[in-house]
Amino acid sequence: MDISRRSTALYGFLTIFWILVIGWQAEEHLRVKNAAKADLKNSAELYANFLGATIRGQQWGNRVIQDRLQPVLRSLVNGRTNGLAWPSELLSVTLLNPAGDPVISVGQTNVEQPEVLQGGEYWGAKTVTFFNPVYGVTIAEGETSNSVYVLGGNDFTNDLRFRSGPPPGSFPTNGMDRFGPGPGGETNFSRDYPGGPRPDRMGGPPPGPMGPPDNGGNPRFDGRGRFPRMSWTGGMTEEQLKEYKANAAKRELHGLVMTMSTDKYRAVCVEDLWLRFVIGFFAAISAAGFGLAWRSVMRTSVLQIRLVRASELNSHLREMNLAAAGLAHETRNPLNIIRGMAQMLSREPDAPAEIKQKSIAIVNETDKVTAQLNEFINYSRPREIRRANLALPAAAQEVVRALNFDMEEKKVTMEVKGEPVTIEADEQLFRQMLFNLLLNAVQALEPGGAIQVITGRKGAEAFLEIRDNGPGVPPERRKEIFKPYFTTHQKGTGLGLAVVQQIVLAHGWEIDCLPNEPKGAVFRITHLKVTA
């Protein structure tokens, strides 16, 4: 009971240990997964910061030129700039207006993107999309050579909507158009600005930061090459102004959407998951191995305890056996005296017939008891094997001759045949074993029966068979007939076949009781060692 309780406690501890290891590995995997996700977010933040710095660097007032910004976005997506290449996780970059429509889109168009992003991130099957708000910036179409004056401002920018020039009458130029020369071929400033000549140097040095109009009525530049703050709305109709504001709103930035690949993130997660699985698997094997080792130790301990008890019991039985054998031996002497005196009474000439008859009965019963005592002493005697070379057919013939009287009395025939084989055995014990088997067969046969003793060889081993054509042994009794005191004969003691098995096992042989066809029994002894 104590061993069982300790085993149960140990198995419970091992189970808890394995569960703790699995929980620890699950927590570690979650930590690695979050770290990989954080790395991906940090990469997205770096991309966003770089794009923000790029937009601020290229910003004129509140506008950014598309033709300058788009190559930068394309370089980030392709992972190549200034002749250098790097592995880019960025799949696409999209700049959205307040309506959620793309203003600039660079990269793959088949990546998974949610239609509406209010902020944050969206994790898909193979991609992740990050949303960053952008305010106060408008994307201007066109190239830098098509600069126009900002409506209501004082900076230059690009806008294809005014490539044909501002609305008539919206800019006082004294007959000189913004995008072409005046009547005398003169111009206000170069169309290549800011790469061309500065406007304040076209008519001499500027008179001051905000000088009065020149003789032609045109506004003068200040010392930094800028127009004074003016408005073009005076020449626009209300519908034109609404259309202009609507178009400007479409180009206004509201959000930056970046879609990145999660291949590296998923690869890190899968690799770590396999690592955690291997650790959990080996932890389970370790726990199971320790449990099996403990189970083996406990079984060994139990077997050792049983072996000690069996040894003690065997010693006790051996002592009892010796005491019983001594008692049987001492009992034979009085029985022999009783038998002798009964024989003397039966041979007295003047003894009455009744006395003679009773004396003969005493002798017969004494012989029965003596025979049982002899078999018991023979069964309880320790078997010490003295091996020697023994010719199997010759030994069988001698035993058969010893049973001639019993065979003639029952009119039983006996035949010895087979291959002549020499085996290694104790001659006295072998003769006793064969005698008991043949006597058992003679007692089981009806008058006129037949017995065969067959010897043979299989490889390096020999076999011996005793066959008869008697009633045979039922299948349910074939394992019990070798037990002590089990017999099917009225006059049997039940120790004959027990002694046979004892001798067989002492030699390291095997004996089986098999059916004989068409009737009878076969006692087969195998694994007899053949000698030269």
C-alpha cells in the first residue's frame, strides 16, 4: 500500500511537471510571437517616420510635389535606393484623402487591405496593414517647371489645374500673362522658377520687403523673392471656386496606409513553435521515462520482496519435506515389522483359516502403504543430476524387460523403434522416469493394447515418445496429470507423473501430453542433448 501511494504521488508530480513545462513553453512562444510582432511594428514605424521626414523635406507651404514623392515611395517598396538594395517587407504604400480614396498608391495592388481604417493596424492571413493619420498636406500634380502661385498664399508649388494659366483678370500683370510674355515680350519671372532667375532680380534690386508697385502697376517682390500675399478669388465665379476647393480637397492627405508582409513574422513564429514542441516532446519523454523507471524499480522491489518470502517459504517447505520424508522413512520400519509378523501368522500350520486369511490381508495393505511411502520419499528427494552418456534405445529395452511381468499379465505388447541416439542424462533417473511412464501406460490400457517407444533426432537435439492406443487423456486434464496426487486410476497414488516431470525439469527438458491418432495418448519429451 505504501509503494502504491508513493507511485501515485510520483506520477502526479511528473504530470504537474509536464503541464508546467508546457505552460512555460506556451508563455515563451507568446513572448517570442509578441516580440516578432513588435519588430514588425517598429519597422512600420521607421518607414512611417522616414516618409514623414521625406514629406516635410519636400513640402512647399502645405503642398508636396507628387513626381518627387512617388519615386521615394517606390524605392522603399522595392528595397532599392542610391544603388543599394535591402530586403524590404513593405508591399505597398497608399496615401488617402479624407474620403478614403487613394491619392498616391505604390506597390502591389493584390495585397489584403481593409477598405476602412480608423487607425491602428489590421492583421490578415499573410499581410499586416498599418494606418497613420496625416494632416495639413496636399499632393500637387505636375513637375517643378510648371510652378504657379498658391491661391491666397505666398509660396510656389505645382498644380496641373493651372497649366493654362490663372483665370483672366485674377492677377494684375499690366498685360503680361503668368505663363507667357506681355505685349512687348517682357515677363514677370521665369517659368523655370525656382531653378531659373529670381523674380526680384528681373527689374533691379528689390526696393524693400514690401515695396510699392512699380511704374507698370505690378507688385514688387520682397527681398526673399516672394510675392506679397494676394488672392485670385476676385476673378473666379462661385462655381469655379467650389470646383477648385473640391479638387483641392481630393488631393489633401488624411492618412498613410502601409501594407507589409508577415512572412518573416510567421517564419519566426513557426520556428519557435517547433522549438517549443520539441522541448515539450522531450519533457514528456523524460517524464514518461522517469515514470517507467520508477515503475520498474517498484516492480523489482515487489519481486525482491516476493522472492524473499518465497525463499523463506521454500526453506520452510524444504524443512517440512525433510521432516515428512524422515517420518515416512521411520514409518516404513514398523510397517515392515507388521508385514513380517502377518506373514509368520499366515504360515503357521495350526493357524485357523480365518487367521491366515486376515494375515494375508494385513500383508497386502501393508504393501500398499509401503509403496505410497516409497513414492512419497522418492518425490521428496532432491534431484541431483549426474550426467553421463546414455544410449537411448538400449536403456529403453532394459526398462521394457523390467515390465515383462505386468505386460504379460495384461497381454500388452510393447515395441521400441527409431533412430539410435546417445544422449546426456542421469541413467538412474532416466530409467525411473521411463519406468513410470511405461507403467502408467500399461495401467491405462485395456487387455490386448499396444505401446510404442520411439526415439529420434532433430538437429542437435533428440526426442523420446511413448505412444499407446488406450482411452487417452481429456484435453482439460492434460495440464493437471503432472500435479502431485492427481490420478485417474483407482490403484494409483498420483505421484508417478509428478516424479516424471520433476526428473524432466531437473534435466532441462520439456514434456507434453498430446492426443494419439486415432486414439490413445502420446507423452513427448524434447530437448534431449545429443552427445557424440
